[in-house]
Amino acid sequence: MDKYRTVVIADHHKSVFVCRTVDTQTGETELRTLNATREELQALFTELPRPAVLFVEACRSWEWVSDLCEDQVMDMRLVDAAKMPEIWRSNKKTDRQDVEAMLERWLVTGQLPESFVVRPTLSASSGD
């Protein structure tokens, strides 16, 4: 993770995007709650010092966030919360709590458990 200037750790749902940004050079962090819209995420991603990576808890609508990261030349990793007992065993089930648990794990270990990302592939037509 040394290659990233900015790390964003997020929990994303249909209408809300809760995240903590971390500047790896200064150690500064900021907690934000945004509307889960392309416009609000694009504004956030545009202002981040590069290179940057987004860790987002695996969810139903991650594809458009991934596309936005690609447009913004930003890496994205899906976090497998099922491999994080600090999330699935917790009695406190809030987006902020999940983000803080992921941040704590990342600060201690430098990594988060990732989900396998399946991307559709285009098959070549036979042209016959």
C-alpha cells in the first residue's frame, strides 16, 4: 500500500456513501457521508491526491463505483466483510462502524480481505 498517497475506505449503499479518507503522507483522516450519486463521488475522487485507492465493502451496486474509479484513474478493491469478524460479529451495525472497523484493520495490517471481482468478458464473434 506504500504506492498510494490517498486511501479511501468506504461502505456504500443505494443512497449513502460513508467513507474515511487517509492521506498516507500526512496521516490526516476525514470521515465523510455523501449521497451515493455519481456526481458526489466524482467530486470527492477528483479532489484526492494521487495515486489513490478505494476499498469499498462488497455490495450490490459496486460496478458503477468501479467504473467511476476507472474514469478517475483510481484503483478500487472490494472488501469481503464476511472475512472480517470485527464487522460480522459486531452488535453495532452502522455504516460508520463498518468503515471504522475496516480502517482499524488496514492501519494494523496494511491490507483488507478482498472479494473476487468478476468482470464480464466480450467474446469474439465467429464472423462466419
